Amino acid sequence: MPPAQKRTRRYDPAKTRAAVLAQIDHVREALRTLTPEQLALPTRLGDWTVHELVAHLTMVVGAISSNLEGPAPLKQELTLLEWPFATVRHAGDISEDTRGIAASAPDPDALFTLFDRTAVRVAELLVATPDDRLVAARPGAMRLDDFLVSRTVELTVHTDDLNRATGLTVPFDRQALAACTRLLADALAVKAPGGSVEVRIPPYAVVQCVQGPRHTRGTPPNVVETDPLTWIRLATGRLGWAEARAEAKVSASGERADLSQLLPILG
């Protein structure tokens, strides 16, 4: 696992909680409109249909309530910046659990009812739970405030998946989009520590990464710039570097400004 950065970005716990609940509500409103035909549409996530994608979103939200309803772990095992690198080893279990949820809710009404019930329970539990409470996240025990930042990633990424598969325009909560963008940018800096390349994702994040001569003043010699959604798609493997460059979704200048070997970050 890549080493953690010396300086970890701080997230406002109250804003993170509000962002998670807001994005859950955005998804919940969208689910009310889904038809059986839309649930059967393919996604870009292997052989998952929209049905499995919504089931996965239900699991993402349900992980909050199930962790808060269970006993608190005795010690922290995972930091926020370690989380992006610790999820990949659980991909098989995640897929299996997703299919189980999908099978338990085979039609739109059942799927919406399950998501709605899960969302309500999460909102109830978060009201009285302190930020430093430990939760038994699948990759390892984490602080609740850190775990909720990870939920902004899951919710934002999969809201984008839902939009692209169905043609819906489910909105992104600004704070959730910002937290997702920043965590994935910081994870890049952990994966490729250094200061020779500056990655800009306005208006949310700027990080330096990749070993080599460190930039100190003036215009950096190696600069990568893109928008938040393109960055999220690159960092999660939804979009390839060459494709993004060909479509002018990323600008990259300098001999070191090629991130193709460092992406994706979150598999």
C-alpha cells in the first residue's frame, strides 16, 4: 500500500455529512422515475445492468447504517488516504453482495422501497453519532468522518454511472463532488509522490506529484488540467488517458505530464 502523505487534507465533518445526505436524496428522487426498461439497460460496469448499479448504490448507503448499528471496532485500521488503495481486494465480495441485493428487489418498486428505507435509516443514525466513532468498513476500521468522505466518492462516481447509463441528469451535490475530486487527487499524490507535475482540477483541487525536479515558482514545466467529472472518470477507470486526450478533455504540457501509467487509482 502506498505510504500516506505527510500532510492530510482536512474535511469539515458537518459539510461532509450534509453532502452525503444531499447526494442520497438526489439519487432517491431519480429512482422514483426508473422504469423496468431503464433498469434493464447496460452500464459500463462489466455485465451490470442499471438494476445492479442501483442495488450497489443501495449497498453503498446501507454500509453507513449497518456499520453504525454494529459494535464499534476497538482500534482504527485504515486512514482516509489508505482507503482508495484498500478497496480493490474486496471487489469479488462487493460484486457478490450487489447481486444478492438486486435479486432481493427484482422490480422498480421493491428496489426503490429498499433504497428509501435505507436512506431514512442512515439519516436517523447520523443525527446522534460523533465524528470520531469508529466503523467497521469492509477494508478496515475507520473513523466515521473519514468513512463518510469515502461515501462521497462512491455516491458521486455511481451517480455519474447512473446518468451515463440512463440519460438521466441526476444532480451532483457540490460539496460531495468537491470531496470526491480532492480525495482522488490526493490519492494520486500518494501513489506517485513528488513535485515535478502539477495536476489542476478547478475549482476543487491542485496537487503536485511524480518524482523529478520540484516546481517552486513561476509557471510549472509539467501541468495537467481537467474538469472534476473527467478527473473522476480517469481516476476510476471509466475513461482512458488516451481517449481523454484525444477528446480534448485533458490538457497536458511538459515531458512528464503523462499520467497514463498512474491511472486508474480506484479500480
